[in-house]
Amino acid sequence: MNVAIVLAFALGTVTGLVTVVLLVGCQRRGGRHIAGSPRRTPGRHTY
């Protein structure tokens, strides 16, 4: 049961970090390119 809790916490932390990074990156760039593309495809970001 401890393993399940640790996995859930780890997944939540990773998801939260990814969300924060995406939000910060969008704010720094103005977030205009996302407004034009409604679909978000992870792994195909062109930096």
C-alpha cells in the first residue's frame, strides 16, 4: 500500500511540475501559438 501512495504522489508531483513549466513557458512567449492550436500534443513541442 505504501508503494501505491508513493507512486500516486510521484505522479501528482510530476504532473504539477509539467503543468507549471508549460504555464510559465506559455506566459513568457505570450501564449499566442497555443491559442491557434487547440490540440496539445506532448512530445511534439518545437522550442
